[in-house]
Amino acid sequence: SFINVLSPCHRGWRFPTDKTIEVARMAVQSCIWPLYEVENGKWRLTANVKKQPVEEYLKAQGRFAHLFKEENKDILRAVQEYVDAEWERLQKKCAQE
């Protein structure tokens, strides 16, 4: 067995302590941290999410403040495209089972 858990760090990620659960939820809802399981080689999504833009997740954390400067718009777009592609790939893997 293997479990990979996201554990938001308010100090390092620079967000208020009382927002820890919210930041973790944003990671799942933006599909940056999708919830899925693989059991006996079968892939299955374990959370039905209404996909949110990654921008909201990133904006909630001070460590990503530099991404919201005008000159970094392309980086934000690239992050969203990467997450979208990975999410599609995961959905296809889960649909094959």
C-alpha cells in the first residue's frame, strides 16, 4: 500500500492558519491534487469535482504572488494547460477500467 497525502504548510506556503482546509480543498477542486486510487491495477477517481481554475488555488498562497505580475501571465496559462492535460490523462486512465 502507498498513500500520497497533501499537507498544506501555512508558514511555507504563506497563507493564514485558519485557511488550511480551504487551501487543501482548492488543490483538489483545481485538479492540481486530484483524488484517485489504484487498486489491483484499476484506476478510479474518488472525488467528483466541479473543476475550478488553478489561479484561485495559487492566489490563496503568498508563495505564488510573483506569478500574478503582468509579465508572468504566460506562466499562469502554462500551469493551467499542464493541469488540464494531466487531469484529462487521469480521467482517461480511470475510464479505461
